[in-house]
Amino acid sequence: MAFLPPWAWVLACFLSVSLAGSDLSDLYPPLWVKSAGQFSDYRVENGKYIIDPWVYSERMGMYKILVNKTASYFENLVADNEQNILWGLPLQNGWQFRTGRLADPSRRKDCGYESGDLLCISVDSWWADMNYFLCALPFLAAVDSGILGISSDNVMLLPPPKDQTKFCLNVSSCQSSFPEIMSKWNAFYQHLQSPSSSFEDLLKYFWAAHVSTLENAGKLFEDRLEYYSKPEANFGRNWCVAVKYLAATLFPTTLIRTNEFQKGLPPRMLVNGDRAPFISDFTDFQNIVLLVLNLLSRMNNSPVSRFKPEASHPFCCPERNQKVVTLYSSAALIATSSFLRMRTTVGRSLGTPSTTGAVKNKETCLDNQKGLKDNKEQGQH
């Protein structure tokens, strides 16, 4: 049975049931309603749908088609599509856009900025490249499985302006370049279509594919982290480690649960001088999440790393994984409580809050919020 580690409960207590009575459309990622919702919304050339995943609204449209087309399978398990575990993918993409993480981190180009092309997704962004693999491969595997209702050779993705060989653009090239990842996503869709699959079964196959995708993409784009401040680069690496623990707990990436969890993610890019739990313009929850991610990463790389979740087969040994997550989460809980007590008593006197850095690097986040202000979404698709 799936379980949540102690630190997850600590994080959840900051959220309570604040979203329970919300209009679900309020929880959608930015520009969800205005993004494409069906293949006919994309242009057609030579009998193929042409999608540019380097434009935010077009990449989000891929997620929207995926979530909409799989809705009926989750309605067999629960009352509505809110419980669709594929929601976690577009919501992460939306958080990355909102916080400026899809923009050009080198600032050599205006891609992703209000002063240039706000909807542009930069190929130099580590977050954007990692997200590409968690968009293109799940999407194209869904096409290949027949779940989206079109032929495998009817979709083509446009390449980025550079490093084209690192990215697959259609079903056949993804199968050729990343057969293991595509196989795991196909297995997920196969079980999604099986009447005998339980919600927990689907989470197992979803997380297996998710972890495999991040591990493979991480090897390709490590160099992209050089564009970022040390805290931001470390956060990216720590996030990849944390995903393995979320996978081991079978965290349900539904619409409400993912929104709740993402309240704890940084609302802007991290800068030099940011040190949790002393980041003054972050909430307590956001400081706690950053601190826990730091601790998990340190312990994951410690001499007792033999206790970490199985990387290639995260669900082969449930008893082992439960002990692993309990060990790490208990340590994180103790350390988090200690640090928060310290911050309460002496933290503000240490002079460590990174207010200057926060103001300096809020530009992209504020740009995105400003750019979205005139596009206030109404209704739901």
C-alpha cells in the first residue's frame, strides 16, 4: 500500500484542506484554457500535425491533449478527471514558466522574457530541456499506444535552434534513441487501458517511467546547470533526487495534491546568498521544502547511500523502500524542526536573508505574471 513519509505530512500540514473547496479551474497551470486542446488546433503539413514544443502554449497543449484523452480511464476509478495522475506533468511545466525557469538563463537572448518573447522556451534552460523529455516522450508514447486516437506517423515536433541531436521529434526517433523510456511509458498506458489496474498500480508504472525519464535526461543536460547560480543548480540536482523518494512513496500527482505540494516550491529562481531556512521572501513552507531537499540530497550521497531507493527498479523491493524513506524522512523531520527552531530564536539576527538577491532576480517571475495579467482565463475547457 502507498504511504507518505513523515516529512510529507509536515509539508501537508501547512496546506491543510485549503484547496478542497476551490474551483478546479483555478488550479490549472498558466494559459491552460487558452492552449490547444485537440490535434486540430495545430497546423498540418503533409498530413502531419506540426507542434512546436519550444513555445510554451504549444507544449502545454500537448499536455492538455494527454490529460483530456486519458480522462475516461481515470473516471473508471474515481468520479472526475481531478484524479488523473498525469496532471503532475503540466503543473510542473506551469510552475517552471511562472517562476521564469523556462527562460534563457544566460540572458544572451530575450527568450522567455516580457521584454522579448514571453512564451518562448529556451533550449539553454536546464529546466526546459528536462521538461521536454517529460512532455515529448510521454506524449509520443501515448500516440504510439493508440490512446490519443491518431497514427504514430501523424505527429512531428519541431527541433530546437541548437543541439537538435539530443532531442527526438517523433515516435520512431524516440523509440530508436530512448527505447527504455518509451517502453516504460508504453507500459503505463497499457495498464491504464486495463480494467484490472488499480490506482496504485498506475502510480507504480507512472513513477517508474517518470524516474527513468529524468535519469536519462539528466545525463544529457548537466552542462546546462553552469548557467545558474550555485543555489539554483543545486536545487535542480536536489529535485531530481527528491523525485526518487516521491516515487518510492507513490505520491499521487493529481490536480489538487500536486497544487498543494507545489506551494512549497521556490516562487522565483534561486540566487547566490539564498540559504534555507533564512530566505526572507519565501514562506515557511517554501523554506522547509528547500531545506528537506538539501538534506535528502546530502544523505543520498552519504556513506549510507546503500539505503537509497532502487534507481532502475524503484518498486522491486517495497519493504526496502519503506525502510529507506522512513529513515531519510525521519532524519529530515528532525533536522527541519531543529533548523526552524533556530531560525525562530536567532535566525533574524544573523543577517543572512538574501533580500538583495531576491529583488534582483524576481524580474522573470514578475515579467511572467505581468504578461499573464491581460490573459486572465475564464471558464474551463
